[in-house]
Amino acid sequence: MASTAAGKQRIPKVAKVKNKAPAEVQITAEQLLREAKERELELLPPPPKQKITDEEELNDYKLRKRKTFEDNIRKNRTVISNWIKYAQWEESLKEVQRARSIYERALDVDHRNITLWLKYAEMEMKNRQVNHARNIWDRAIIILPRVNQFWYKYTYMEELLGNVAGTRQNWIKYARFEEKHGYIAHARKVYERAVEFFGEDHMDENLYVAFAKFEENQKESERVRVIYKYALDRISKQHAQELFKNYTIFEKKYGDRRGIEDIIVNKRRFQYEEEVKANPHNYDAWFDYLRLVESDTDANTVREVYERAIANIPPTKEKRHWKRYIYLWINYALYEELDAKDPERTRQVYQACLELIPHKKFTFAKIWLMYAQFEIRQKNLPMARKALGTSIGKSPKLKLFKGYIELELQLREFDRCRKLYEKFLEFTPENCTTWIKFAELETILGDVDRARAVYELAIGQPRLDMPEVLWKSYIDFEIEQEEYDKTRNLYRRLLQRTQHVKVWISLAQFELTTGAEDTLSKCRQIYEEANKTLRNCEEKEERLMLLESWRSFEEEFGPESAQERVAKLMPERVKKRRKLQSEDGSDAGWEEYYDYIFPEDAANQPNLKLLAMAKIWKKQQKNDEEEEQDPDKDIDESTA
């Protein structure tokens, strides 16, 4: 119907010129210009500028302008300049979303218009919409990949943003485009140009991964391997995770078992190298690195890594900073002895380590002892003794004395052991364990008098770390020798120093084991004496402990009269309250506690008697109150 209607329309006829003769009056160009200038005066003046004062007027203005732009677009959709002016006007009003919509509508009309893509992307960049701009550039280079201006603008934007990786990605897209259309040589050349362009200062794993995958698609396995190795040698560990992953996958596809193991080992070695470079004093990283190289490389490489590790001496001479470091030397020596089977190198490692340690500030007994044990394994006893003697002279320690003494005991050199014990006790006379071990040595050797003399010297020391253990050992020694009189004498000497309840109980139990005729009476006498002595003791629990032990003794060996007597001595447990005070001296409330009232103390103290009578009276009062409240209680009970 539309075509038929168009056909019926008449085409206007051109008027025929009847007189073709020249006009009598000719008009020149000057006259035309003069008339045009004169007629300017007749033109209407431009409308006055409108000043918008409120939001309603602004909305009206926007509506009119949008209607104008939409009418222009409706008249001719293919005029892209109308779309661009419309979008720029919306952008000037900060209506970015509307401008974006206009550009998208324009792209639907002509998606191959270069100016339209450029204006659209520039708008997003001016408004700092980076991701939107990237999206536009990505769409543009996919739709029009041959337009160089897109690539230049996109790359320039990424460079301004400092996104070097994004800049590289454009190279990869370019190469993939060439590969997609079958231009393999061109694609390879693009990758090579990219590698050359960025150099070693701006290397990125993504570029090399893409290059390697391209060569893998072309079945160039050797090229792939060279690319991966080249990149791995030059890119830092933290930026090469994806590179390692793809290299491993490639080796699993095309390599042999040895190649796969090499890539895994190299990956770990590369990782450890980065860690120790970042922090050379990270000794845990050195340990992991050394375990790896010991399991996979030759002795020279292992020694090189050990030398690099031990060169990182702790910066301060504080033992806590050396505790991890010293194990590098220990592991080095053990490797030379057990794996490399080189005794001379092992000896050099131990000696170098001992020279390095600042013995005036601190030492490591473990190193001295390990060195001495190594020399013994090499059947070089003089060197072992020399090392241990030097250690004691430079920095005497308990472990060094104990280790040296243990060595001489194994060699049955008892005279040397005696001398070492003497030096040991000169160094630490308060160490009860050393005195006991010295005395035990003399006892084993059968010299009882020397053992007793050692014990006597020990208990005569002014300061001891564990005097109760030393006295017990001395008493046990005399009991083993069946010297009961001397044992009693020891107990009495100990009781002069301390009145502890355990000493009294131990003395009583000792009397039970002697087997004498008057054992029970002596034991009972000790309990009597102890009870009298402990009456003045502030710790009532100790006195209670003594009475409980005495009661157990009488229940097992004594008559009923003795048992009743001890039972009368047992205290009464009562609950009391006392005030609490905080650290600043203020009241902190009350607390309940249990106290013990001994009958012997109550008989001697009138206030305790009064307290007992008050308790009896209170109990009687309570019973009377109960009877008043229930008078039939007695009748019921009697009836029952």
C-alpha cells in the first residue's frame, strides 16, 4: 500500500524558461552582499537568555531539550553527530547513566562507527569509570580489531593507571587474533616483540603462559620448555605461581618422570631461594631448603647451601637468637659424618662452630658433648677428653660436667670421676643432686667412709637447693648400712634444724622397722614428743597430720586405752569467718574457713572453755524452742 501511494504522488514539474535573453539590469556580487548586509537589520534579535531559578524550570528545560534531540534523531537515525551531541549534553548535566544509554542506542544503529566508540570510551574515562571504559575498549577491539587507534587508546589508558599487566594483555589479544585467523608466524612475532618490549624489568607470567600455550598448540614442545625455563629463571616466586602450575601440567603431558620430579624440586628450590633472600636469618627456611637439597643433589651443592646458611650469624650475642642457628652447624656436622662419610670435614665443622660461639657470654653444651662423642666414635679418646676439659675451663655448665662424668664412668675411670665431682662441687656447692651422685659413686665402689664424709660435707653447706632430698638420701644410706644409731643421730640433727611433721612421722616409722624389743614404746614416745613440740606450731594441719598418723599406729599396734587417749587428743573442726582486705587496704568482704580446736589447748585457754559452754547453751535453747512449738512431740514419741 505504501509503495502504491508513493507511485500515485505527482512529481512537481520544473517551470520552463520562456525568455532566455539576458536581463536588462545585471546584478553584481557586490550588490548581493550589500543587500544581504542591509537585510540583517531586519532580522529578529535572538531570544533573551533564560535564567533557571528552581527545579521545576530546570526539568522543563531538560524536557524541551530532550524532545528536540529525540526529534532530530527520529528525523534521521543515521546521523551519528546528533547522537553524540545528545550524549554530550546529557554528560554536561552529569547524567552519565542517560549518556551511556544514548551511546548504547547509537551503537545499535552503527556499531562500526569509530568516532562513536572513541567518544563513548572518553566519556567513561573523563568520569573516572575505569571498569566501564575497559569494557568499552574490550568490545571495540573485538568488533574492530584492525583499528589501531583503539589499541593505542586502550594501552595509553592502562599505562596512565599504572596497570602494566593490563597493557601486556593487549599484546596477548593481538597475538591471539592473529592466531585465530591463521597467521601463525605473525602471532609468534607479536609474542616475541612483547617479550622484547617489556624486557626483564617488567616481566609478567601471563604473557609467558600465553606464549607457551601458543607454542604448545603448534606442537613445539622444545620451544615451550625453553619459554617456561627462561621465565622461571627471571620472575620472582610470588609472581610465578601460575607459571609453575602450567609448566607442571605441560611436563605431565609431554615429559618423563624425571622431568616432572625436576620441575617439582626446582619449584620448591625457587621458593626457598626467595624466602632466604627476603630474610637471610629465617633459619626455618634454611632447614627446609637443606632437607630438599640433601635428598636430591650432590655433596658439593649441599655443602654450598650449608656454607651460605651458616654465614648468616645472628646479629646480637644473645643466646635466644642463637638457639635455632646452632642447629645449622649440628646438621652440617651430622651430614658430613653420616652421609658424606668425611670425618676430617666433620671435625673441621665442629671446631669452626666452637670457635664462633662467644663462650664468655654463653655456650652450648650440646655442641661440646656431640664433638666429644664424635671423637670417641673415631677412637680418639685424648681429643674427646681435651674437648670436654676445654669446655669446663671456658664455660662450666651442669650438662658438661654430667656428660664428662658419664663418659669416664663408662670407661671405668673412677679416679677421674672423683676429680670431676670435686671440680663440679667447687662450681656448684649448693647442688644437692651432685653431692648425692658423688656419695652414691663412693657407695658403689665400696668406700663407705668416703661416702659418709661426702654426705657430711654436703649437709654442712650453708645454702642447698634441695636440703630435704639430701637429708633423706643420707638417712637412707645409713639405713642400708644398718647403722641405726647413726640414723637416729641424723634424725635428731635434722630435727634441730626443722620441726616439720614429716620428719617426726618418718622417725617414728623408722623405729618400727628396726625390729628392736622396745620398738613400740620408742615409737609411741616419739609421737608424744612430737605432739608436745607441735603445740606451738602455727600450722594446725601439721599437728592434725601427726595425730592421724599416731591414731593409725595405735589402731594397728596399741591397746584400746592408747587408742582412746589418742582419740581424746583429736581436734574439733569448726567453721569461722574472717575479714578480707584488698591490695589497697580496703575491705573486700568476708570469707569462711575451717579451724581446729584441740582439747589440750581448750583446757589451757579459758576463752575456749567459755566458747564450748556457749555452744552447749545454744544447743539447749534450740531444743527448748522446738519443744514449745510442738508440745505433743514427747507424748507421740512415748506412745510410739
